[in-house]
Amino acid sequence: MVGVGPEGRESVVARVSIVNFHGQVLLDAYVVPKEPVTDYRTKFSGVRPKDLRRENGARPLDEVIKNVDRIIKDRILVGHALDNDLQALLLKHPRSMTRDTAYYKPFRALNSGRTPSLKMLAEQFLGVAIQTGEHSSVP
């Protein structure tokens, strides 16, 4: 996500990445913003102005949404706080086909019943430090 509007407070989709169960990249697309970006959040997002230019391969949001919809159709979707991602992409996915680590009760119990951060889960269960600065959503 990058920021648009005054002080970049409103978030819009800048990059969409989907991997399968084996970690193979099914989709990795930068999105051409519909309005001027006022905060690229590069320190955290890794997104730079050049990444969001059509001439550099960035794609229109509606095209990316269609690709995501095609990829996740009839598949179990696994992720963290998926509601946020689906909302940003204007998509819905059946709850019965969704596995969201943000709502998994044993993980919530580790955080006094509150939603655990992905950063905490990755460190505790995978021994991997994430979100420590600029990063890429795919290997």
C-alpha cells in the first residue's frame, strides 16, 4: 500500500503478490495508481515511484483484480488479516474457503485474545524477523 491524499493518509493498492502452498509466485504485479501518490512508504513497502509506472510494467487495478479473482476462485485462501486485502481489492471470498491467522484462536490466545501481528507470529513460529524495514513481498 502507498499513501494518497493529504499527507498520504489514505491507503491504496500498489503491489499484489500471491504465492501458492509451495511458495511459487502465482502473481506479482505493481498497480498504476488512479490518483497522485503522496507517500510511497518505501521504507516499509519497498515501492518506488518507478515501480508504479505503466511503462515499467505496472498494471491497471481492474486488470489486477480480475487476475486475483481468477487465481483465488475455488481455492482456499491463506493469509493474515485477509479482510483488509480483499477490501482493498474490492473482492469477497467465502469464509469457508479462508484461513486467516489473524482470527485463529490459538494465535489470538498468545496475544491476550487480541489480533496478533504477523511480525510476532513469524518470529515466534518461524524464527524469522520480518517487517524490520524495506522489503519485497516475494522472494
